[in-house]
Amino acid sequence: MAEKQEQLQLLKSRIADFKAQKLTLDMTRGKPGTTQLDLGNGLLTCVNETNYRARDGIDTRNYGILDGLPQAKELFSQYMGVTPEEIIIGGNSSLNMMYDTFAQLMTYGSSTGGDPWSSRKKKFLCPVPGYDRHFTICEHFGIRMINIDMNPDGPDMETIEEYVKSDEDIVGMWCVPRYSNPTGYTCSAETVERLAVMPTKCKDFRIFWDDAYAVHFLGSGRAPLADLLTACKKAGNPERVFIFASTSKVSFPGAGIAMMASAGQNPAWLKKRLFAQTIGPDKINMLRHVIFFKNMEGILRHMEKHARIIGLKFQAVLDILSAELDGKDMAAWTRPQGGYFISLNTRNNCARKVISMAGELGVKLTPAGSTFPYKNDPLDRNIRIAPTFPDMEDLKKAAEVLAVCIQYVSLAQAG
Amino acid sequence: MAEKQEQLQLLKSRIADFKAQKLTLDMTRGKPGTTQLDLGNGLLTCVNETNYRARDGIDTRNYGILDGLPQAKELFSQYMGVTPEEIIIGGNSSLNMMYDTFAQLMTYGSSTGGDPWSSRKKKFLCPVPGYDRHFTICEHFGIRMINIDMNPDGPDMETIEEYVKSDEDIVGMWCVPRYSNPTGYTCSAETVERLAVMPTKCKDFRIFWDDAYAVHFLGSGRAPLADLLTACKKAGNPERVFIFASTSKVSFPGAGIAMMASAGQNPAWLKKRLFAQTIGPDKINMLRHVIFFKNMEGILRHMEKHARIIGLKFQAVLDILSAELDGKDMAAWTRPQGGYFISLNTRNNCARKVISMAGELGVKLTPAGSTFPYKNDPLDRNIRIAPTFPDMEDLKKAAEVLAVCIQYVSLAQAG
């Protein structure tokens, strides 16, 4: 007890010291930092008055081409590992493409028939911890969400298989398959295969496969990810998966290009809606990406530059967490090889207090519960750490504040 | 009869002459021509690595700002004649914003309550001739369309008032209020006032006010249009109207910016959906528009340059139609002061034949019926002429072919 009092006293003095510094640090959002964005500045002016025409004389300034500039479809079908016929390139937001796909399923039902989702009881499987904006879409459309544990090799397949084979109301699932938000986990080949072949009671079961971090490795090369679209086709379920990606964290978050891929009857079904929705996407911005990156190697080389910048930031946070918390049994965290986040679990019932305390010390963290459906983390333990946006000095300070808050709350709670 | 045979003979020889020329001309689409697009080339490179930050240090390359860059909202709220709080700036397509607004009404019902439109019998009033893509949206959502005559002072208000006061299923109407597609007509102040105050049986009646040609005058200055949003607010119906606009035919059709405005509970209702749909629009492209045009005078000066180019094209078509058809009682056409089209009515039951015959001679015209819901022109007489895209020589040839086909079909039919 004396030792604990001593530790608490020491932590209190560090906390008082933080307070005196009047910090205002923000670790809430998975945003690239300024030096990362600078890597893409060539995009701003690479299409000019001499080269706005794409191949075959297409004037990118004018109307037309519903599903993407052919050159962009060629490059980004390699990026997605699909054929140019399977890809649709849209505006600047893959989230928007996901939302629109849900909206279409709600209003019309799927490409393979079945009642509109709006008229059905409907549930979605959600790997947790996961991406809050996915859950927002489900909530928006009144789709009941069911938590599925996210493991180092992907979502818990046994539970998923059990659910989908028996419950017709389970119409689909989310998954960030590579460097998942926030764990950084990547689905194994076995997980991918099982997702493709598993029998589902629901005839139009859909997987929303958000490959948001397709090339977002942290220094050790791109994690391989088995090809779910091909596996689904082989398994006789070509319409099961919609794959999404974007260049938001490759070029610019505000002005990248978003894309999706699908097979079987899905592409025609999607384009039918697209035709009612728009004359066509921004082709100039697609051409900017083609000219700037040139080819897949160009994209990977560019991502190595990103990795060099943010790899150091991830390492700095991991070093501080280790130095402060190793061996204390107060927290466990992931050591991602890619992506934008570190997922940290405190002891049960501590996350909310830690986040609140850090906030009082001027360090803004993603609100407690955000990584779970309905913002409800049943064990109140998950904290999403976003190391990319703050500069190095701020980041180290924020990580230190977080680690001290974890220690203080853990000790105080153990009362 | 002899005179008629002589005329037919003469027309036949002109037709044979056209055929020999193996023409391939296209007057189908309201697309700006290349010289018009060149006017905007400065947009391509005006945001560069030195000025990508907007006012208040906003990094336009990064995430954020759901409803538009503040500077863009300021400029384009003047463009739309609304306040910055009333405007939302989106991606490159105002059609997409219209579609999304319909989708939201279908799934959720309106900002002022009422059942989701998807669960209701629903009808829409459609001024005709009108814009085919508006009708496509209604068809896509299963909304029954009712034709309303478009007159020189706007849609036929007496018929509209009669419909909306008695039929609860009429949930809204389309209108292109200024330089309407394809007639070029502009709503009078009286029409606007009557739309604002008319009693509607449907509690959440909505007007989709597509001000697509807000500044698209042809040489005699911008047509004044009464302010429907203010009139609706004054009449106690602030949520009645959604106004749409875009810079598609101001800057670039493929890479302009789209916007909408609304009042009362509508902006918050729209943003609730927008939050589920996207992290935010392309702010770099908004900044390009702000830097390039600077202010409202800059936009108007730019549109004068457009007017000088397309004014000549409209005049050339009108001159040929007059020279070929005046005094023959075979066709009537509009003489627009702005917009992108000339609307021509043949004698009844002739449009389809004329368009088909012109097509055989290598002149592609907008398919018969396109300007009506369900592609059904009840009198088979309307032809939409789009003079802007072809170069002058092609355009004159195409207009001549059209005029000759009209004469031939009219004479042959009168048989």
C-alpha cells in the first residue's frame, strides 16, 4: 500500500506538471500530417492547359464517362487487384460510395433480388473495435449491429459462420481487411477463404470490404491480403462482396479519388443507380492521379515516403507506451505494421476515465466507445491512438500524458 | 399539288446532297464547346503549393468541413442569392445533390415530418418540355409524373394550384426557373410569388428549383429572377423549396462545384444525412473557384465571355431556322436570352420522323420524347436543339439538315 501511495504521489506530481503546461494536443483523427500532404503537392498543378486531354482525346474538363476515366480505371484496378470492368471510380469519398450502396440496397434490394432492405428486419456484423463511420451508416439506416471480435488474423470466423448460417436477418458485415482501423490487424488467407465460401441463410448477404489502407504499410512492405473477390467468384458467390478503396491517405484526404469494385451482377446494378445520380465524376482529378503516380510502382514508392514519416511517429508512441507501461499489467496495445492507428486496451472500466482525464490535461483523444457500435464499448477499455497528425514533439507529449493517465486511473481504481 | 411536288423534289435533292456529304454531326447534348472550356484553363493551376491554405489557415488538402469551404460559401451564397448559412457546397454534380435529397425524402421523410416518401403514393408535377435527367430521378424512385405546360412566364400556375390544393399525393414539383431547359423561359415574379404562397394539401410539398442557368445569359444581361426562398419564408413555408446550382457550365462540366440552398429545418436535416455520407467535399476545387473568379463580378465578367461565344451559335441556328421555316407554319421555336437550348415544336406527330430522318443523314439530335416524362411527348412535336458544342460550320450544317427534314416531313405528312 505504501508503494502504491508513493506511485500515486509521483503520478500526481507529473499530472500537476502537465496541467501547468496548459497543453492543447489532439490525437483524435486519423489525418495525415502536413509533411505527408506536401509529398503530394505535385498533384496540384500537374494537369495544366497543355495536358488536360486523356488518352483517346477525352477532354477531362467536359461532361461524360459515368464510371471513371479509362486510364484511372486501369491504374486503380491494379491497386485494387481487380479488372477494369469490375471497378467504378467516383468522387473524393469512399465513405460516400459505401453510403450510396447501402441506400440503394435499402430502396431497391440487391442485384440478385430479394426485398428492399428497408422493408426487412436487418442486422449487420461489425468487427470490433472498428471504424466509427461504418457504424454511423448502419445506425443511420436503422440496421441493428452485432459486435464480432477482431483478432490478429481477422474477425472471429467461428462466430460469424454460426450467425450467418442460421439468421436470415443478417444481411451483411463490415470489414477493414488490411491494417484494420484501429487494430492494424490484417485478415489471413484462411479468413478470406472462409468469408467467401461460408453458407449464409440470407440470400443477398453482402460484405463491405473497406480496403482503406491497401498500401499504407509502415516500413516493412505491403501486407499481402488474399483476394476476396476472386474467392467469392470461385465459390459461386460473385455478388457477395463490395470492395472499397481511396487515395485519401495516398494523395490528399480532401481531394483524392474513391473507388469500388464488385463482380457478377453488381457492376451493372450499381451503374443503373449511378446513371440516375450524376452525369459523371471529376475526371480532371482522376487524370491528376494518373499523371502524378504514373503506375503502381509510383504509388508504392510514394507510400514509402509516407511510411518514413509516420513510421517514426508510430515508433515514438510505442516506445513511450513501453517505457511507461511494460510489465505493469495496466494496458495492452497493438504494434501495427501499417494503417493509421494503434488500438490500446486498458483494464476494464478504465477507458472512459482515462480519456476524460487526458482531456482535462489538454490532450484530446477519440471519445470513449467510438470504436464500437452505438458508441458502447461493453468493457469500457478501448482507446484509439492516432499518431499521424500531431508533430513529433506534441505527439510524444500526448503519448506521455496518455500513459500517465492510464497508470493513475489503473492504480486509483485498484483502490 | 404541283407546287407541293416541286417543293418535295427540291427537298429531296437537298437531302441527297446531305447524304452524299456523309455527315457525322451531334446536336444532342448541352455541352460547352472547347473554346468555352479554354476560358477556364486558369482554374487548372491556380491552386499551387504556395496557396493551398484557405482563410484562417484551413489546409484544403486535408479532411474536414462538411458543407463547404467558408470562402466558397460566401461567394456562392451571393451567386445563389441566399445567406452562407443556407448554402451547402458539394461535389461536382448538382444532379447528385438532387438525387441524394430525393433519396433522403424517400428513406426518412421530410425535415418537417410525414411518412417517408417510399411508403406513400407519390406524384410530381413536371413542367414540359423539361430536363430528361430530372424525369429519370422520378422514374428511378417510382414517383408518378404529371405534365404541366411550361409557358414564357413559367409553369402553368392555374393548373398547378388546382392540383396541389386538392391532391395530397402530389409531393412536389420540378422547375428550372431561369432560361429553362429547353425553352429558355424564365419564371415571372408573379409565378414565383404564387409558388411560395399556394396552399398545398401535402404537408411536406417540396419544389426542386434547379437554377442551372443562373448566370448563363446570351448577351443582354442576366435575367432577373424573383427570390423564391425569401418568398417561401415570408409565406410561412420556409421548407418548401430546395434551390440547386452549379458551375458546370461556368467553369468545367466535369470539374465544377455544385451547391444547394434551403431554409427553416432543411439545412440541419440535410447535414444530418451528409454527416453519415462523407467526411467532406473536395475543398481544393472550391478554393480554385474562389481564387479564379474572386467575386461575383468576376463570375459575371467570365459569363460575358461565354455569352460572346455561344451567342453567335444561337444566332446562327435561329437565322437558319428563320430563313428556312419562317411563314411556312411548319414549326415554332423559342428565341432564348440565355441557357443552353432552343426548344422547337414541329406540327403534331412529326418530331419522331424528323429526328429519325436527320439521324439517317448523320445529324444526331436528342431522341424524340426526351423532354417529357417517360420519354412520351403526347403530341410528338418537341425537338431540343443544343447549339453550344459543335463548331460553327458543323452547327450551321446541322441546323440546315434539321430545317430541311422538318420541311420534308411536314409536306409529306400533309399529303
